[in-house]
Amino acid sequence: MAAALGVIMLAAAALVGPTGVSAWAESSQKLEHRQDELTKLRAERDRIANRVELLDPENADPDLVGELLRSNLNVAHPDEVVVPRDK
């Protein structure tokens, strides 16, 4: 009788315990979520790396430099017209 009870307890722990089948499903869901997050972070890293490459002091992209000057320093050429937009 005690042996049967022990086997039942081990089976229950295998199903519900911290390393059981239910924990396996939860872990695979977390893994899938983390992989999605990693994919987004890699895309963001690639986007930032591209901007860094475009801002290389030896060969900076003039369009990006102009865009950053206008947005960050609030400057414009004398012949430009500023058109406000609603956000």
C-alpha cells in the first residue's frame, strides 16, 4: 500500500511539479515570447547600426545629417518654409 502511494506521489510530481509536464508547457511559452522579443531587439539593433554607419564622420549621409540638425537643433535654411503639423 505504501509503495503504491509512493508511486502515485511520484507520478503526480512528474505531472505538476516544478519540472513536470505543466511546467514544460509554461517554459515553452516563455521561450517563444523571449524569441519574439529577441527578434524585435535584433531588428532595432540593426536599425541603430545602420544609422551609426550613415553618420560615419568620414562619409556621413547628407540627408540624415540634415534631418538630425533640423529635428535636434531646430535649425533651418533661410529659404525654407516651416509648415507646422498637428501631432
